[in-house]
Amino acid sequence: MSDDYYELLEVERTADDGTIKSSYRKLAMRFHPDKNPGCAESEAKFKAISEAYDVLKDPQKRAAYDQYGKAAFQNGGGGGPQDFGGFTDIFENIFGEFMGGGRGRQRGPQRGADLRYDLEISLEEAFNGKQTEVSIEVSAQCEPCSGSGAKPGTSASTCGTCGGHGQVRAQQGFFVVERTCPKCQGSGRVIADPCNSCRGEGRVEKPKTLSVNIPKGVDDGTRIRLSGEGEAGARGAPAGDLYIFLHLKRHSVFQRDGSTLFCKVPISFTTAALGGSITVPGLDRVEHEIRIPVGIQSGKQLRQRGAGMPVLNSRGMGDLVVQIEVETPTKLTAKQKELLEAFRETETGDECPQSTGFFAKLKDMWDDLTE
């Protein structure tokens, strides 16, 4: 069995956090001792991949591992712990956070990771809001040990390597730096008798169903935060958060821009010429009457105030914008053709000033070219 953390987790050295986490979960489920009772090889493999993931999921630990390998987590790495007095104190004041914190700082178990869930909803659901449920697979607090990681009836003890600080000091060349304690992995506590259910992690993978309230007026990309519903922290540490990212389905009639709704409405050429009114049903289930002015042209937009989308976290409403598309008839009866022919015979050119002006410009241009 390889001792390289990346090979253990079956990922490339350039793998991102999501890929590493996904691979770890698959391997952990495959080699978990509960699924392989009595198999020493599976148990050893499970412990190895857990150790590898604990390092690679932490950006600082991973950076140290990439540069120094496992030696980065071995006390000393080139000499026993030393103290250069005042110089070390100054160095820590300047680079304390980068090097893992000030002297004597106890890090403790780390907060669980935040999780993301993508949820697709319809435009109608975004208009009206809704209460829905989502199901996720997430690390949850181990119930038998209440998240402590220790076997019920026992408890963790102070780490003897770091004295409970979670950090050890070591010399590297000219400098003295602090590293995460290799014994307790920064928690400051060690478990002599780990819980059988979670193997000392304090958390286990479980399915979870959550209720999500989607307010009126949400837009594509709106993020809803569910506090404490993310991945459980190790050994009783607080859980992360779950972020619900909303995505709107394409609608067959309406398009949206913020709180404004747009739709294209075809009208007959007689309605466009003579004027009138049309009825447009809105997402608010109200039939909105739109007045059509005489002689309206294709592309003209008409606005209906307050018939658009709700404004998020407000009582306000956006507008409905109707874009007119004048439709030319394609199927005419003999009587209709006769009437249109009669109309054409009465045309003077003043009825359609745009087309008359356009052809007049073409004629002038042609005359200029032929002179």
C-alpha cells in the first residue's frame, strides 16, 4: 500500500478540494470496517485514507505536505525544538497567522465544511414562493459518542506531544516555526479508545432531508443559507452551513430581467392599424388588458405597471412589458382578398410613411449615381 497521500486517495496532485473530498468519501465507504468486519487490510486502508484526507483537505497542511512530504508533520524536521528568544517573538508577531497562529494558541477541532446544493425552480415558483424539501448526503454528528469521537463511557485526553496547544515548535534552518501537532492533528486532544461507529471522527455519513423556504421574488443565482446544516465538525466542533443556489427554468412565454417580465405578443395587422385592446394573463393570475394605439408597429413595447415579478424582501412589484409583433395574415378568403385589393387601390402612400420615405431615399440615391 502506497504511503503517498495523493495515491492513497486516487487523485492527481493538482486535484481540487471537491475532487479530493468526493474520492475520499467513495473510498471511505468501500473500506469502512463496518462493511468489512474482521478484515485487517481494509481497516488499515481506511485509517490510511482518513489520515491522507485529514491533511489534504486543509490548505495549510496540504501546502506543507506538497513541500516537505510527511516530514512536515514530524516533530523536529532537522533538529529539536528550540527558542531564539526575542527574535522568535518578533517573527511570530509578523507572520503569526501564516505560520499557524501565535505561541500557545490552542486550535481545537475545526468547524465543518460548508456545502452547496443546486435547486432548479420554475418562474411561477419564483413568483409565488414555495416551501420545499431537499435531500442530501452529509457528515452528521455521531450519535453513540455525541460527536466526541471517544467510545461511550470514555473521553479524550490532553495531547502529550503538544500539551493541548495543537501546535509544536520546530527548527528549520535558521527559523523556528510552528506546525500542526502530528499526534492530535491540531485538536489538542487524543482519543485512546475511539468510538466504534465513527472510528474517532465524531461524525458519520447520513442522508438528511431539509425543509427550505423559497421567498417570493428570488432570481436565478439567489443563494439561501441554512445555518449549521453543512458538514458536521470533527469531534463535536460546530457544523458548517448549507447554501442552496437557485436556478430558474426557461419559461415558454415570459422572460425576466430583475423584477420586470417581458413577453412578445402577436396581434393582427387590422388591430395594429385600427387600434383596440388585448388581454394578457400574468403570473399573478390576473388578466391584464393592454390598450393598443392606432398604427402601432412591430417591436413597440407597452408597459403594464405592477404586473411583473415581486421584489425580493419587499412589497413592491415590477412591471410587465409587452412587445408587439404585427402578424401578416397567410390564409385569406376570397372575400378578404377582394377587400384588401380594394384597399390597395385607394392607397396614396401616406398610410405607411416609413416605407414611402424609404423608397424615396432609394430613388434619390439611384438618381445621384446615374447623373
